[in-house]
Amino acid sequence: MWNEDAFGAERYRDSLLRWIGTIRLQLSLDYTLRHQRLLTPDLLEADWTAVVDRLIPYRRGPVGPSPEPQPLFDTILQWAVDDVLVLTAAVTLTWYLQEQQASDIGGQTAARLLRGQVIEGEGSRAPTPGAPPGDIFELVFAIVIRESLVTRLAPGRYGTRLDELVRFLSQMSERRVVPGRIYTSWGLHGVETVSQAILVMLLANLPEDGNNRLVESLGEIAAKEDLFADGDEALRRILYTTSTSWRRTSRIRQFIPYWSGVSSY
């Protein structure tokens, strides 16, 4: 994306979408657990006995197979990769919305990342086809939840890693500046910096007939405080984040038609 290099942006997107296939030819996801969007990489740092105990509220039933290390790792890895894809799309879309670049390459890159669009005819193995709008909505909305799972002051917080990712990605492009002036660092506030782009992606990918699956899942999560390390406090943070985001939608709806036009080709 540096210097709005269209060729480089295509290669970067293709490599990012194919990356997971280079280390795992076939993911063995853990279907013994529910609410997988709440599982973050910090869980892998604990002793396996402690991990199994922590996953008891996630089990589909009191009987049945217990979680296995490899499927659990693959599941957490898949969600972490999805987070990287969504935040990369959010960063490039932010460049477009803020007119940080002269071209619309940021908007195009964001749309193609979310659709899972790779370079056709290249690569030894194609990734999973792009998700429909309803699934894209769930992937983007998962960022809102996962970023708020643990309080900001907690050590090893996953949201802190997401903030660091946004700061790192912000280095791929420079905004236009006036010589002699002093500018603050872009991306300093992490995920909050791209909150507007996240909202645009959510509104642009709203399922036409609603998403009862997501609504039901959120209801189940809200009814089980033991899914979270700090119980009710995590639910309050998620509720605050989502309600704050909704209040902002009236200010960003103007951007959706423009991005939809750019992302249509």
C-alpha cells in the first residue's frame, strides 16, 4: 500500500489471504465448543489442565468428547487470522474515508479483503471462497466483542495486541502533509482509530433479512457470565462498546454509498 502501489497492494492482499494455508493445509476446527468468537490466543499460554477447566462453560453438553489441543489451536488460529484480515481492511478503508490517499486503492483493498478475493490463476492452493454479507457482518462484529473481552488495564489483554496491530499497519501508508508542520502519529489509539471504518463495514454488510443466528448467539452469551474471566463486567463493556458504536452510525451513513460504489469492482 506504500505510495499507493496497486501491484504491491494486490500481492499483499493475496499473500495475506493465503497465509493460513501455508502453515496448515487443512484446519481441524473444534466443534465440541460453542461461542468460539470468545476464544483468544492468550488461552494457549495456560497449562492444558487449566485450559480444559476454563472451557467447561463452552462445552455443548455435560457429556461427549473433551476438547483436544490441535482442534482448539486451529480454531483460535482461524479467529485470530480473521481479526487480522478485518483490521487490515479497516485500516485501508480508513485511509479512503479520510482521503489520506489520492486514489481509491484503500477502499478497493478493504472490500476485496473482506470478500476473500485472491489473484486468480496463481498460488498452489486457493483459500475458502469469500463469505456472503451476513458472514462478513459476523466477522466484523466479532472485533467489537473480542476487543472488549478484558479490561484495558489487564496484563496480556488480547485487545492490546489488536491495538498494536493497528499501529503497525498504519505504517504502510503516509498521509499527505504540508512541509514544515508537525503532525501526530496516525493509529496511536489502536482499534479506536479505525472505529469509523468498522461501523461502515458493519452497515454495508447488514443481512437483508436480519441475522437471527447472531442475535440468538449474543443472547446465549449474555445469559452465561461464566464464559468471561470477569463475568458481568465483560458484558457491561461489550454493551457499552456496541451502544456507543450505534450512536455514531448517524454520522457515518454518508460514507456507505461512496464505499459501496468503489467496492463493486
